[in-house]
Amino acid sequence: MDILTSHKIDSRLKWFLNDFVTTYLEKHYLDTVSSVNPISEVQERALFFYVKTINTVKSINTLFNSGDIVSARVLMRGLFELKILLKKLNADKEEFIRFSKAYEKFKVIEALKFTNENLEGEDTSIYDELFDKKENQEKIIKLQEEITELGFIPSWNPRNGRPAVDKYFEIKEIATSVDEEYLYKSSYKNLCMDTHTSPGHFYKYFLVETEGKKILNLHPYLHELDLMIVITVGFLMNFFEIIEELLGVPTTENLAYGQFQKLFKISYSILPRLLAQGKVKKMVMDI
């Protein structure tokens, strides 16, 4: 089988994104983490989301530069989740923290119960050296009490127990609650196809010539690099404003914010052309 090892790419945005990330965003990141001193749990969560968002964007940019768009798309999916979680934190604040604590405790209880179940098997010598069933049960009881103190029921009660806590953090639920349902249904769901290796994207790896000959494509989406950059930039919209509100740092007065606004305008100025190219490509595939 013939192999397509590279594409000739004419990207108008790659240089602008790389300059923004390496020259401006990196400095913004270093200045922020060295100056912020969280005084509340809300600010601690906000700082966590800030650090993870910046690191994710840096990794996406590195993958774009290397031509590994598939791996970049997996991280882009995570970037959207960070975006809506940050917006949810900003909207709910203390309620977000309350649900977060309960969610984490339910997960620990689940892990402890799983461990205890495995301690009941025929060959438990490995587990016996690492875990103590009685001690695990005591931890479970303590965690259940802490969940009750948070205002939840430590059971599968659908109204105020584990299901209610899990539902609060469902991506679709969060996206809808922070007015990001459109991006969830369009960009996010599309990115999920690569994260979960959907059969619907197999065609990206095999190109078919007019005579029916198939070619293995080693770099799917590389010809759509600018569209991927536009989506990434869109996921960062309002990021600086929310961080400024939550952490109290003047991010919108920073050079990185100004450069991001320029990148945003450039990106969305060419979006109509990118969408038009996508329509033509679909018409060709349908023939």
C-alpha cells in the first residue's frame, strides 16, 4: 500500500498561534503563578484550572508544530472541558466547591469498596500486604459522614446522593448550564471521535484516488490545521476575563491578552473561507 507521509500545508495561523503561545502566553503564565496567593478554595480551583489550561494550550501548539493533529485534537477536547469547568466555577463558586468535594469523596469510597471486594477472593496475599479491610471500612464510614456534612446523602439516592453529584459534573450538563451547548454539540462531539477512536473517522486514515486505489494517510487533519487553530482559539474565548475575576490579577491589561485579541480576530476573519472549503470537500466526497 502506498503511504502519504506528509502534506503541503499553507497555514495562515500557525505562526500567529506559536508566537502568541511561546512569546506572550508563557510570560503571562510565569507572572501569574509567581504572583497569585489563593486565599479561598474557589481561588485554588481557579488556579488549578488556569495552570492546566495553559499547559494544555502549550502542548496543543507543540503538536500542531509537529504535525500530529490527531493527538492535538484529543487535548483540544480536554481544553473544552477546562473551559466549561472554569465557567461553571465562576458561576457557582461555593456550590461548585461543595459538589467537587462530594464528588471526590464518592470516588474514594468507590475505590475503597472495590479494594475490599478484592480482599475476599481466594488469593489475596498481594492485597493483604497493602490494604487492611477493617481500616478501609473505617475510612468509608468517615467519608460518608463528611458527605453528609456537605449536605448530600451518602447513597445512590437520585435526588441528593451520588447520582445528583455525578450529574452536576456531566459535560453536557455543564456545557448547557454555561451557554456552551452549541460548541458541545458541534466541536466537542466531533473531537470525541478521535479520543474514543470512533469508526466514523477511519476514512481520515485512508485516502481513495479516482481509480479506487487506497493510500494510508499518516497525518490526518493536517490539511485542516487552520480550522483546528480556530477551534482552539474559540475555546479560549473569555478565559482571561474569567481568570481576572476569579484570581484578582489584571490579566486583561497584560500583553498576552492584547495578542490573544489579535489572534482571535485573525482566526475568525478566515473562518468563512475555511467553512466554504469544508462544504466543497463534502460535495466532492458525496459525488
